[in-house]
Amino acid sequence: MATTQFVKAERLQKLPPYLFAEIDKKKKAAIAAGRDVINLGVGDPDKPTPASIIQSLQKNVEVPSFHQYALDQGAPELRLSIAAFCKKRYGIDLDPNSEILPLIGSKEGIAHFPLAVLNPGDISLVPDPCYPVYRSSSLFAGADVYTMPLEAEHGFRPDLDAIPIDVYNRARLLFLNYPNNPTGGTADLPFFEKVVDLAKTHNLVIAQDAAYNEMYFEEPAPSILQVPGAKDVAVEFHSLSKTFNMTGWRVGFAIGGAPLIAALAQVKANTDSGIFTAIQFAAKTALDEYDTLTPPIRALYKERRDAFIGALKGIGWEVEPAGATFYVWIPCPKGYTSTELCARILDEADVVTTPGLGFGRTADGYIRAALTVDTPRLLRAVERIGKLKL
């Protein structure tokens, strides 16, 4: 009997291989070969989740009622803590019942949001380079993607005035990510004010990924919702992953105007059943103790950033320190593409980095290093790279 070969859906065929999965495959092969690999690839904090958060989970996992389905809207106690955090940190007032939605990690919310906003044939304005989910989620929603280059001379912010009017006429969603992954670029309130005005002029919805808002080193990162009227057009996605070393816990939240949050909640009601309630109470503990828990984490990454960049400059690499995130965006030496450079660094120095090309076509002249190993290993990585005489 003849068999039919499975053919995956066209929406999947349009996507490139997921960047971090490919890097992980190469890293594992090197480790399996017995090599001492220093992993500066995926941005996964190397320090444990703070003890008080773990203790909260240990306590609440024993509550029988928490073993049942969670509320789609999220636990009221968590939403109140999110509102209190946003008021204290940003000075913004949020209705816990309509303007806050807990998420199974910010990535999940970002991936679902285009389904609430975009129709087939609409345009999604996506920065390049970017976290790959902005692009893939827009394609899954049937939209066309318009690329907004992020270049150093513009502070890694998109040139919004360069977008043609016919693109704006079809555009419905604008993705932003500040502080920015992978470039480390930052945004200030005047920039957000311009974006909000533009969104109102062109009937756009803004999705601002604020996953790295608490990983700043000099000036605290603002929220786009600090701009008057931003709730009408913007949803901001926050993550506890980097702020509290909770990547594996999968918890974050979205904030914004009630109609936008309700639209995202409707998508989620049809795709998931909420966050395990004990994890929600652990997230509440984290946010309630932000002032104690996060500053030491931030200080650690600043110390690593300064040491790593100082060492890179010592081997002749010109690298600008990022104002936020725990990434270093490194220009490739002359004669190398990002994939060629990453391959040589892994093959000959046993150091994993991320090629800029994986974040977008305009980023092929850079590689990204994550500051997620301790300082001696960072310095050891630079020592190995320096021996390559690139």
C-alpha cells in the first residue's frame, strides 16, 4: 500500500529554522564531543530564582483549590500586585479587572496578540533585528510583514518617518521592544510619545515588549503607558523571567487599555487554561519584593557587562556598552558575516554566540553575546577569542 508523505502547513514552511533551537543543537554536539563550551548564546539567567519566590511556590502548591483550573483572567491577588508594582515603578494607574492580564510568559502573550489584532492582508510593522516571535506570530495571523531596520546611527530605533504612506494605510500592528533584544538599544518617553501620536494618526495598535525593562544600568526604562492616551493604542508585555531569574516558571503579564486586553484575553480563552495558581502566587511574591530582589540581579549584570566589554576592547574589538539588557551587540570584524564568525568562534574557541542574521537580514554584521555566565568564564571566553586573531 502506498503511503502519503506528510507535508506541514504553509505557515510553517514560510518560517526559517528557529534560531535558538539550531544554536542549542550545535552546542550539545560540542559538549557531547567532550569540549569545554562557554555558552553565551541563549539569554537564560544562570543564577537561581530567589529563595522567597521558591518558598512561596512550595507553600502554595499544597493548596488543594490551586490544583483546579486557574481563572482565565488570572488570580485577583496577582493582578492587584501587578497594579501596585506598575503604580510604584512607573506611576501609572491600572484597573486590575480590565487593564491587566497575566500570561504564561510574555512570549506566549506576544505570540497570541496578532491573532487579536490582524486580519489576513494587513501589514505588521516589525523591527529588524528582532526577537523572532514578532515576525512568526504576524505570519501565523495571515499578515504581511514590513521590516523596519534598526541601525546604530538612529540609536537602534526605527526611522518611522521613512515608512511609506501606502504601508501605513495597510498597517494595523506595530511591534516595539525597548530595552531592545538583541541590540541593547533603549527608548525614552519622547520617542514613545511620537509613536503613540503616529499610532493614533494611522489607526495602529502598538505591541511594546518590555521584557528587559528592569535590566537597565543607568536610567530606569520607561513604560509606554506613561504617555497620556497610550492605553487607547498600546499593550505592553512584561516578563518575570529576567527580572527575577524565573525563565522556566513561564509567567508574565500584559497591561494596556481594556478593549485591547479583552481581545487578547479572548484569544487566550480559546487556546489555554491559565497559569497554575501556585505559580501566580509566587509571581505575586516576586513583584511584592521587587525592591529587594531585583537590584542585586541588575548589579551583577552591570559588573559582568563592564568586565566583558573591557576585555573585548583589550583584544582590539570596538564595542559600545548597552544601556540595558544583559546582551552585548558586537560588530563583526571586517571580512566576516555573523554566521561565519559564530561558527569559527564555536569551532575554534568553544564559545557559543548568536549570529545577528538569526534576528533579521539587516543584522548580519553583528553577533550577540549573553552575559549569563560568571565573570571569570566571560573573561576566559574573550581570552580564547583573542587567540583566533580575527
